[in-house]
Amino acid sequence: MKFAVAAILLRVSLAPRSYASDPNPLQDFCVAVKDSNHAVLVNGKICRNSSNVVPEDFYFSGLNRPGNTFNRDGSNVTMVTVNQVPGLNTLGVSFARIDFAPYGINSPHIHPRASEVLFVLQGTLYAGFLTSNPSIPNRKNQLYVRYLFPGDVFVFPQGLIHFQYNIGNSTAIALTGMGNQNPGVIMVANSVFGSSPSINPDVLAKAFQVEKNVVNYLKSKF
């Protein structure tokens, strides 16, 4: 009985570590084979023969250059995931640079497969995240938000809606690390109002408690 209890406690104590990010790799590295070159798809990417691995498989250049922020949101995210660096396959990490024009926004979005740590390199950001729906009736989703300055760090938990907004009249730069080789992203407004095929306007009008003409106007923006 004591051994059974000890085994259960050991399993529980190791669980957070085991499921915090991608599964632990079973070898030193597993450089990804491009999906387009293979007919087999797996949860992740297939490993290349280690004898064909080169240093460039673990390398990316260009984060010193600002991204193009001349767009609707006034921001640009330069991702460094397994799709850019095949050596990230199975390692459970990725990276990004976010550039903001004055008053630019990285609009509300979700990373379904990763938590995120953001470091402000330049500028002043208003950043935060929303909790999932509360279990207590009539309790609203909690907003956790801060003004961030150069040198500040803020954490966004996996799967929660979050955003960053440049409140200054000059450019801003942030660097982020994420706990998945391919964190994924769901832009909330783009997904809801710009999906293909589009969501029935009656559904959105009911969900947002607005007239259908308002929904159609928002759809025209995406």
C-alpha cells in the first residue's frame, strides 16, 4: 500500500513538468523534414537522418531588422518556429520579434499550444490577458494588464486571449519566447469576422448582441 501511494505521489509531482510543453525529446535533436517533401504527416515533424544535419538547421538570421508595420494593425510579428528553424523540432521552444508603429497593436489573439514570455526592448506597451470563463455564475472574465517599459517582462498563459498595444508616439519592439516549436495563433477578430466560409451573420449578431448590419460592416473590414 505504501509503495502504491508513493508511486501515485511521484506521478503527480512529475505531471506538471511532463505536460508543461512539448514531450521530452528521445535524442539530441530531430531536425525536421519539410512536410512538402513527405507523404506522411505526424503530430510534429519527421526527423531527418542525423548524418544529413548541418549547422544551418539550427540557425536563423534577420531579427535585427524591423518588420513592416505598414498595415491595418500597425504591427509586425517575425516568427522563428520549426518552420523557419527545422532544428527546433521536438525541442518545445520558439521565438519572435514584434515591431509596433506608433499606436500600433498586436490585436487580441490566442496561442493554442504555448505559453509566452514577452520582453520589452523599446517603447511602452499596454499588455494583458483575459482568464477563461469563470466557474462562478455572473462572474466576469478577469483582465490582467500592465504598462510595460524597456526591460520589463510579462507572461501570457497558454490558450488565453492576450494583446499588446503601443501607447507611445514612437516605435516599440518586443521579443517573445514561447513553449512550443509551433505555438499556432488565432487572431480573434480576424477569425470571427473573416473566416472562410464566413459565419452566418445571425449567429454573430446574436452572440455580440448587435444588429446584423453592424456584423456585416465588421465583416467588410476583414
